[in-house]
Amino acid sequence: MRRYHFVFLIGILFCLGACATKPTDPLALQQYEANNDPLEPLNRQIFAFNMAADEYVLTPIAKGYRFVMPEPLRQGVLNFFANLEQPVYFANATLQAEGKDMSAAFQRFMVNTFWGMFGLFDVASDMEIHKPDNDFGQTLAVWGWHSPGPFLVLPFLGPSNPRDAIGLGVDSFVSPLGYALDEKFWLVYAVTGVEMFAKYEDAMDFLHNMMKTSTDTYAMMRTMSQQNRQKKIDESLGIKDEKPSYDFDFPEDEDF
């Protein structure tokens, strides 16, 4: 039993989703292909569901969380879960033959686990140890799966694509937390929920500001997530891209 069973939703999405009709106008067709979003009608429905969950459930809880948890404690929670991701980064850095990232992930995990009270304190950053973020979606790209597939919006989890969603499911099998709590299903889901919520709370202000300033939040979210993800993939492939990109990442297991 592992945490991310949602990867099986991909097949359901393709089966149930009605694809957007291809435009015949050349300029409109060019934009349609650039968006890489043939499931846009379904994606927008899921996005609307996520926004409703944000407004009526996640935001009120996040505000209460901020009220009772001072910022240093909230940061400690984020640090703890970030430390648990280092074995995943190490495994993928190994598969990608990224020696620098392998070393950094190993060092960060050891330093923060033993000197940072199981990761509650980010001692490794104080020591200026590089922060890797290798995932299996990047590994698949390095191995030759260069086209990510169509853009997807997953319930609660936000923007993705078939390659990265599959990669996220594989990464969940490497998580030490998943193995430690393997037989305690309810605890696995509870801890995963806390992890996702803590990351959501950390990104909440940015997301709300984006919603306030955008006339089409869905389109902006799609562009930002695609650009930032492609930048990471290009870096993994050793491709230099001078094009500007948004200075924000939508984490793979983030609420949106």
C-alpha cells in the first residue's frame, strides 16, 4: 500500500473526459496546439472543483492553522516533510546519473536527520548544501520520454500530465514514510494529508494573489505550470533556455 493511488485517475480522466474540439482557424489551431490541453473542458471542471474546495474548505482551515501555529512551527513542519523527500531525490539523481544532486540529497538527509532533529531544522541550508529536486517524471524525460502528454488537472492535486503523474506515483514507492507506515493505512493517509495541507498553506497567499490579478486563472495556471516544469526538464536534459519563466513551482503533490 502506498500513498498516491491517484495515478489511476489518469485512465479515468481519459475515458470520461470530452476532448476540446480542434479549431479550424490557423491562428486558433496554433494556440490550441501550444496549450497542449485537449482535455480542457474536463480540466476546467476539475479546476472549478479545486477552487471551490480552496474557498470553502482549505482556506478557512489554513487560516485557523496559521492562527494556532506560529511561523517557526509551520516552517518546521515543511522542513520535516522536505527532509523525507531527500531519499526520493537521491534515487532519481542516481537514475539520472546526476552526481552533484546525489551527493547533495544524501548530505541533506543525513545532516538534517541527525543534526536538525529529524528534519525539523534545515541545518543543511545553513551549511549551504545544494537543494536537489529530482523526481521520476524528470527521470522518464532523461530516459527518452520527452513529450509529457496532454495537460491534466487532477482533483485536489492540481496541474500535471501523464508522464509526471506516473512519475509521482513511482516516487511514492521510494518514500521512507510510506514504508514505515505501510500497514497503517489510516496513518499513511493522515500524514499525507498533513503534508499536502502544509504545502498548500505555504503557497496559499501566492495562489490567492494570482486569482485576484488574473482574468483567466485557469489559463494562467496552465501556462505557469507548463513553463516551470519544462524548465526543470530542460535542466535535467542539459538544455539551456534563455526564455524567462515564472519564478514559482507548482509542486507535484500540491493542492490547487
